[in-house]
Amino acid sequence: MNDWKKRLDIVYSTNPDYHYQQEDEDEKREATLPKNKQLLRVSLDKRNRKGKAVTLVSGFRGSDEDLQELGKLLKMRCGVGGSAKEGEIIVQGDHRGKVLDILQKEGYAKSRII
């Protein structure tokens, strides 16, 4: 990677002794809690969705990659679309019971419907 790409936030420094500090990829990545320690909440949401119901899984603590993987699993098993971002998984339609069963079978024991 080019040196200028490593220092994205600093354009120019007049200090000749200044050393650009950068975070490692591992430091940026939030450690994912084990499945049995995750406290996931499954709820039905209709707000700001033009009356369409979605199943919302919130409370996930971990990396974006793990969130995407769990979201993909839930969407695939329910046979619907959705998205996973910012610690929340959106599954299209009212699938609260099915999502809760899937989460518990996968080892997310502390999951509950709100």
C-alpha cells in the first residue's frame, strides 16, 4: 500500500519529526462476544417502513463480518431478504418465532422476543 494511503486523515504536517500513526486492522475490529454471551433482542418493527413489518434483531456485539454472516444465515433460513448493519439485522416480514428458534439452535441462548 502506498504511504499516502496509510495517512488518510492528515494532509500535511510542518513538523519534520512527525510520524504518522495508524491503527492496525485488528485494533479496528471489535472482538465478537461468544454466542452464549450475546444478548439478542428479536422484535417486530413497522416504523418508517411504509406499514411493512420487519423482524428486527438488535443487540449484536461484534465485528461487521460476524454480523453479516449471522444476517445471511437468518435471511437464508427464513427465505426472505433483509440487511445487516450497525449492530442490527433486519429480516423482511414477521418471522419472530422462526428467528428466535434459529438463534437458539445456533447457540444464542440469551435471545428473547420483545
